[in-house]
Amino acid sequence: MQNALLLTLFLPTLAVPFVYLSGKKSSRMPAFLIALICIINIALLSTTVPSILNGADHKYVESYYWIPVLHSSFTLFVDGISFSIATITLILILTAALFSINYMQEKKGLAEYYALLTLLSIGLVGVFITSNLMLFYFCWELMLVPTYFIIGGWGYREPYKAAFKFFIFTHAGAVFVLLGIGAIFMVTGDLDIFQAQTALMTANPELVKWILLSLTAGFAVKMAAVPVHMWLPDAHSEAPAPMSALLSGVIISAGAYAILRVSLGTVFPAVMATDFGSLFLHGLTVFGILSAFFGSLIALVENDIKRIIAYSSIAHMGYVLFGLSLFPFQEAITGTVLHLVNHAVSKGLLFLSAGAVMKQLEIRDIREMGGLVGQMPITATSSTTAALSIAGIPPFACFISEFLIFVGAFQTINNDNFYLLPTALMLVATVLSLAYALRFVGHIFLGSAKHEKVTDVPFFMKLAMIILMAFVVILGIWPTFFIQLITSVSFV
Amino acid sequence: MIEILDTALPTIVFILFSLLTIPVVKTIRKRKSGKTAFKVGWFSVAFIIATISVVNLASKYYAQPSPQPFLNITLTAEPLAMFSSTFLVDAVSIYMAIIFTIVGAVVFMYSLFYVDSDEKLSERYYSIMLIIIGCVIGTAFAGDLLTLFIFWEATAAGSSFLMLYRKTPKSLHATLKYLVMIIIASAFIVYGLSIVYALTGTLNFWAVKNALMALGDKHLLEIAFIFIAAGYSIEAAVVPFHMWLPDAYTAAPASSSAFLSALVDQGSYYVLLRVLIYILTPPTVMPWTFMFAVLSALTMVVGNLLALTERNVKRLIAYVCIADVGYNLVAITSVTPLGIMGNLYFFLAGGITTALSFMTVGIFNSMGFKTLDDFSGIGRKMPLTSLALTLAAFSFAGVPAFAGFIAKYLVFTSAIEANLSWLAIIGVLTSVVQAAYLLRLINYMYAKKPQEEAKIKEPKKLLAIILILVAAIIVLGVYPTILLNLIDPVIQQLPFVP
């Protein structure tokens, strides 16, 4: 199709008022509308697959008139990486919307909730399918505002406090991204990531260094890498479950994607050959290890059902950072991107399952739970699937991607001795992740039943979990499709 | 060919209508019905005629084969032309006239509904607003330093009447403060101008510039510069000369605060731009960039920190205005085409955003909600007005898809371009602070529990005007090309070589 990508952005934009109006009348209609939009968008994106797999430069580009004065055109593009992450994003939005039907049904202001969710989906998808930095920044911040209101309006305990923390942290990160983008514009006179890459090669390396640091620091905040992770545990645990699934599944992945695409893909090649280049990558490794250990260790001792998962997200972003630091090794990058995809579905599923448990029990402390496997079989299955995937157990999704990252790591050790110790440490961290995953499942679902008269969740929540469960298993057994797409992208 | 009448016509139209307003509006005082319709009609005629005159001027200017940067129109013929009062038409002044007319019309209509027409002095209020619009457009077309001074002081004097309108002790106090500051400022400016005149023998913009460029000993010019810069900085509320602004804007009725922030404030930035960039062009005439870089950093930091500690919402917005002065100065300081573009974009974007927030806050204030605590839970009671204020806050904070973002992007990028990265970093950090206190305001509006649950009826007519501005900040944020194309001719005529 000629305008497939433009439509993927405009369809939700046009749908916002309809979603809002239908939300005033019925509580289910808006969710179905969002689901419909997601399905149409997935179909639209799929039309680009042939040109990604068989095209000359393995990507599909559309460009429209926008702000010529700032050398910005409304450029949309997909390649293997963008396509994989954008598709998974749409699937997560779809399941989040379906899950909300039952999960949110007693809440007030559902029309606003679904309208915000639709608005959010524009930014979430847009950030992955544009190659213009200005448009990228638009979508980047468009993720922020609806998320703020969703967490604040429908979250738990002191939701606006968590939302405030989220907004200020990520906005502070974003302004550094903005500085970087401004500097790229100034140096290259262009805001297209592919053209800027070539132009930066001849720029002053000292300046490029600062651009790289500024951008990466900004993206790392969204990614919640230690030490800028402080917003994540609060935001993820206070948000309503569907929003937590999106936050953990997609929004932090956007940070990782941005580091890969902009920091490493566009700016890094200009300093790759210098000492600073390897220092930068080693820095990523160190922060990756810190995040992995910090997240896993706290997840091991945390008792709040959602905070465990939140800290596990920090740990997994640690793996991703480690994977990114192996740039530009093909296996490592493929593994990292695949891990973003797999982590998104697994973590989304885990958050939805946790939401299901919280909804039925109305408590959050896992020590007060137990034996739910008999009472909530579907939720128990989905939680176990997700937790095992998070722990990296075959045949579930995350195993393949973690495996690929480690293959990449071993290859890198041949070139750079530095990675010897980090790789060993990361292997230890995977053991930790198995520990907290088992603790999570054991406390909640095994042992003796502590609550009576608990039933499993209503239909749409089950449906949402089953859809994601299917993806976790399928991606674990047959990752070839995405691997094929992702390996079609070459960075250097 | 552009005649003197074409140039002066917008100003004349406004002044004429201003004079006619009092008798005309007085005649309908006694009428029972149709008062509002009559007034809307009367003022619409004023704005339509003014718009036609501005469009006429713009089309004549751009109809020239190659539009001259300094189209010099004098009252007297050669050889006395140098000493005569001069009008100037160039891309900047035309752009300013256009935005003054458009924004003036919107804000004016708001005041029309906001100020109760049965109030005793209402027609005087309208009349003063019209004359201020006229004067501020006159400022844009001034071609020598004296004409600029006269029109600008007239604007400032008119503003003081708007602040005084309610005649409460507080507003008297604030107006007094403002007048004292303005008088000091004008004394400074006159002193500076007299030195410039002594040095160059003229006050005509380009004659002054050329004479100053050829000047050997610049010591006297430095003294003159300090006085002129200080004077205009006081009027633009640059920190440390900002003290009058929060009081003045808080004491004035909401419609005047919106008006002052959208027109007079932007007018003062224009004056700074004209004097600093077009006459004292650095580095050839006067290397002032570092001094103003420091002032702008100070203004951003102080303005935002004061806003952070403020609990009165109207005053908070006034502090945001001060912070905006800082962001404008960053762009002026950079002396790059991108910076000037950012500046001109900021004139409109910042102007309508502050106007929008003063308008919404005005509605809240008139219902008795003044401090942050009063704003608790107001988002549920008055959803539309709150939404408008929220969007304005996001625009201030520089969140994309709103006009403020494009303005800030241009400003910070220009600072990087001018090797003032430290200023850009201070700028983005302060704008995070800005996001913080504006979010706190939003938090109060949506997160806190209201003191009483009852829904409040929102004023429909005022909301209609507010929605126009909301639409404007979204359109300018999503598709800034509309405005950037209008600014483009200015960039072709810059007085410095980029």
C-alpha cells in the first residue's frame, strides 16, 4: 500500500473522538474500537514485509511535506527492527484494551481512559516507525502525557505522585535528548537519522562525543537503567495493570530501541574507531551489569506483587544494555532486539496476570497469597508461563533471545578481553532471575490456599492473557520470522 | 509604492476607533437589549479595517520586485530627512503587525465578554486597549529611535491604565511600582539616546548603525549602551529588573493580564530585538552577547525558581512570563538566523500561551479560586477550562505537539549553534523545573479532592475564545510551517552575516 505507515498514525488520531464518544455510551465499545484499530494497523504494517525482506536496502520509506525550514519531513520508515517492535507494541495495546474491559469496569471516566489509551498508541507506534528525529521526539513525548494522566487518574495508592515522578524523570531525560537532536541538526543540517549518520562522520569528534553522551543519557532514563531507574518501581506498580503492561513492555523498550537506533546507529559510527568508542561501549556494559544485579536482587526481597515485576524490568533492561554494548555484532544485536520483543510480551503477560490476581484478591503482598493454582487456573498458567520466560527457561520466548545475546558476547570476547568478566557476571544474573521468578510463582500460586471463594477472572481478562501466552510460547518455539526480519538490518 | 499613509494606517485606524469608542459605546448604555451584539459588531469593524490595512501594507511591500530590507519613509523630504520622524517597513515589522492584530483581536474579544459592560468605566477600558494596540503596531513600524521611544512609552503609559482599572489599593500599589520603574527606564533610555545622538548626529536606525560602525572610540557608546540596555531591560522585565511584573499582572483584571502578556510583553521583546540585533548588531557595532547571555541565564533561573515557590496561581503564571523573557533573550543572544526565527516564533507562541493561561486563570479567579489549594479538584468541576489551562501548561513546559515546544527547540538549538552550549543546558534544566511546577498545578487540579463536589457552570462565551487559542497552540505545534513560512522573509533580510 502507498500510504500504509501514514495511515497507521492517522487512524488512531482520527479515532480518538470516536473512542471518547463511544466510551460515554458503553463501557466495552471503546475497547473493541481500539482492538480493531490495532488489528488494522498490524495489517497495514504487514503490507511492508515484502519490501523489508526483499527490497534493495531492506526497508520501506514514506516521506511527506512537514517543516522544510527545519529540514524535517514527515518521514516514516520500517525495517526489520522497527517492524518487529511496532507489531509487538500493537499486540500489547490490543491485549491491554481487551484486558481493560473487565479490569476497569467499575472505574469512573472510562471514556477518558480509552481516549488517552488511543492517544498513547500514536506515540508508542510512531516512535518506532519514523526516521526523522523531530518526529521521533514528538512521538517520544507523546508517550509521556497520556501515560501521566492514565497512571494519575486510574492508578493505586498515591497515583499522581508516581505519575509526577515518572513525568519529571523522563521529561528531564527527554530535554537532554532534545539538546542532542538540536546539536545534530546544527552539525549536519539534517534531522534524518540515516543522512545524519553520514554527515556526522566528518564532524568534529569532540562534539560528536558530547552529542552521543547527551542522547544516551536521555534515552537511558526512559529505559530505567541504574542509576536513573528511580521512577520505574513507583510508576509501574501504581499504574493500572494494562498500563503497567504497556509501560514495562513497550515504553522502556522504546528507550532501548532509541539507544540502538539513534545513539549507536546514527551517532556512534563517527567515534567507533576512537578510544572513546570502546570506552562508551564498556560504560554501557557496566551500567547493564549494575542494572541486572540491582533489579534482580531487589526483586528477590520485594514482597509487593507488582514491585517484584517492576524491579525485574530493571534487571531485564540490564541484559538489553549488555546486549547493546556488544554493538555491532550481528548475533548480539539480533538477540537484543529479539529480547525487546520477547520481554515485551512476557512482561506484559506477567503484569496482566498480576493485575488479575490483585483484582480478585484486592491485596498486593505476596506473603498473604498462596495456593491460587486451584482457584485461578488460567491466571496461574499464564503467570507461570510468563515467569519462566522471564527467567529464560526454554521453550519460552526469552530463552532464545538471552541465548543469542550470550552467543554474541562469546564472539565479542575474541576481540575484546574486557567482556570476559561481564559475560560471566551476566550468566550469574540469569540464575538470580530464575530465583525471583520461582519465588513469585511459588508464593502466589503454590502452597496452601489462604483465601476462600476466589474465582478466576472474567472472560476478557482471560482472553487477553491467553493471546499473550500464545505469543510467549510461539516466539519461544519458532522465533525464525522475527530473527529473519531483524537480521535483515545491518548497522555498519 | 508604499506611501506614508499605508504604513501609518493600522495605527491610525486603532487610534481613531479608540477615540470614537467612548461616545459610540456610551450611546447604547441606556438600551435594554442587543448591547453585546452591537459592541461585538463595532469592534469587529475596527479589527477588520485594521486587518485590511495591514494586509494592504504587506501585499504592497512584497509586491516589490525585491523587497528592500530597510524601506525608509520620512515625513519631510531631503535634505532634512535625516532628522525627521521616520517610519520603517521591513519583514520584521510586517510580521509583528500581523501577529499584533490577530492576537489583539482574540484577546480583545475575550475582554469584551470578561469585563461586564455595565461597569462604569468599561468603554474607557476598551478604548485604552485599542489605543495600546495602535501604539504597539506603531512601535513595530518606527524607523528612528525617537519614534520608537515615543510609541513604546505610549504603550507603557496605556498599560498602566489597564492595571489601574479596578482601582483597588493593591492595583494602585502595583501601578505605582510599574510607573516608577517605567519612568526610571525612560530616563535611562533618553539619556542613552542623547549620547547616541551626540555621537552620530542622527537617530534614524540605519544612519545610526552606519555611523556607529565607523566610530573609532567606543567608550562613550559603551556608556550609552548600558543606559539603553538597562532601560529596555526594565521594560521587558529582565531579571534583576523584573520586580514590577508579578505585581502588575496580578493586580490587573485577567483580561488585561492576558492582553499585557500577549501584546505589550511581546512588544517589549520586539523592541529589544530591534535595538540589539538591528542597530547595535554584534560584533561589529557593539559586542554585548556575553552580558545578555548572563542576564538571560539569570532570568530563566530566577523566574522559574520564583514560580516554583509561588502558591497564587495568577502570580505563578506571571513568573512564567519572566522565565519566558529569559528564553527569548537566549535566542536574541545567539545572533543566528535560527535564533531570530525562534524569537519571532516565540512572540506568537509564548504570547498566546500566556494569554491563554491568564484567560483561564481569570475564569477561575472570578469564581473565587485563587491559590493552589483552591485549585484542588477543580479539573472535575470545570473540565473544559481546566483542560485549556493544562494544555497551556504543557505548551509552557515545552512538550511537543504544542506551540511552546517548537519555540523552545529553535531557541536552544540556536544557543548551541552560537557556541553557547552552557546557556542551552541551563535553558533545558530550567525548563524541567518549569515542567515540575506546572505539573504540580495540574496535580492540584486533577489529583486532589475538591472541597465541595458541586459542578460549576462554565462561561460559554469566554470558553469559545479560549478554544480558539487552544486550537492555535495545537496547530502551531503540529504544523509550525504555517508560521515559519511567514517568518522566512525576515531571515532573508538579517542585518548580520550568518
